[in-house]
Amino acid sequence: MKHIRLFLLATVVFLLFSAASCEKSDNGFKVTYYKTVGEGYVYDGVNNKPIKGAKIVVHTVVGDGSGSGMLAFGPSTIRDTFSTNENGYYQVRFIKKAYDGVLFGWNKATIYSLIVPSDLIPPPPPPNWRWVLPEAGGSPFRKKLYPKDIEKQKNITIDTIKFYPYPEYTNPEHSYPPEYPY
């Protein structure tokens, strides 16, 4: 009986220490992060002013489908969201590995997609306007990174992202939007 209690106590202590050394991602995965951060700015491209409160989403693919336990499953995608401050500045963190549960254990991150969706940016001042990224055809800003890009660097500078205000297109008589107003 004494050995069972000692074993249970050791198990509880182990679980407490292992849980304390990791954090949780936006969608609840236990994760550890690299010390490396990605940083950049989000600006209004017309008047060159910072955009406060823009959301930067980092999607991390963890695992390669081989699994580290008895069964093999496909990779998981983990989402973390970060925001710009009043200067348009943001810092993102990169997941090093994530815990997939008792059977699969810790899996390493294999690819990162940094996305700045225009619908997660506070709207520009004119009513019924939205932000667009002309060089991406109006799509959100996207950048792919790999662990090898992150492991050896302290900071990763990401290009300044400039969004432009654009009127919401609501005219049902035309199937194309008007030209950019700037």
C-alpha cells in the first residue's frame, strides 16, 4: 500500500510539473513556444498611420501524420491570435511543439502560416468601407515560415503590411467593383 501511495504521489508531482511548463493555444492545445518572436507593423496605406487592434493569426501545423504513439493520424492545426498596439506594432510567437494527448505525446511544429485577414481589422473611418491589400488582389496578407527559419534567430522582422480603405461593393447591377478610390 505504501508503494502505491508513493507511486501516486510521484505521478501527481510529475503531471503538475509537466503541465506547468507549457501554455495553451487559442484553441486549447498544450504548447511550448520558441523564444524567437516575429514582429512587424500594420499601417493604413493612404495616410501611413498605424492600425490599432488588427488581428494577426498564426496557424501552426503540428505533426506530420506519422504520430508518435500507437496510431497514426493526420497533422493538427493550432491557431494563435495576436493584436497590434496603438503604434500598429505586433509580436507573434511560434509554437515549438504541442501535446496531442496521452497516446500521441508531444509533436513538433512543421509549418507556420502567418495571416492578417482584412475582416479582423477594425473598420476604416468611412461607413461601409473595408480594408484591402491591393498587391494580394484584396486577399489577406499571408506569409509561410518553417521551423528552420525560426530556430536560429532571436527575432524575425516581417514586412510592414499596408492595407488600403476601400468602399464595400453593394451595387447589384454590376458584377465588378469600382476602381480603387486613391
